[in-house]
Amino acid sequence: MASAPAKVSDWRKKAIQSIQARCSEKGWQTWRKQHMLKTFSKSSMTELTDDEIKRLYQTIWNKK
């Protein structure tokens, strides 16, 4: 994922879609929103910086 922005032009959109899909599949949407407010003080993924998207992506995919 670190080199994703250089390799994939729409990596941000794909990362957000991936996060949304994973959270919907696992029933984590409420948790994700609370986590974003607590960690980034933001309520929408569109407000996150590229680094914050990367951090959220890793958090979601490492969550069990």
C-alpha cells in the first residue's frame, strides 16, 4: 500500500471502497465511524488525508 499512490491513479477511491466493503461485510460501520472520530476527529473518509486513509485501511484489514 505504501507505493500504491505511485502505481494506481485512483488508489484513494479504491482504498475507501475496500474499507467500506470490509466494514459492511463484518458489520463494523458503527465501529469505523467511532474510530475515525476518536483517532482523526473526522466523521467522513472523504475528509481524511492520504496518510490517514492508509492508517485506517491498515487498521481495518488488521482488525479481527
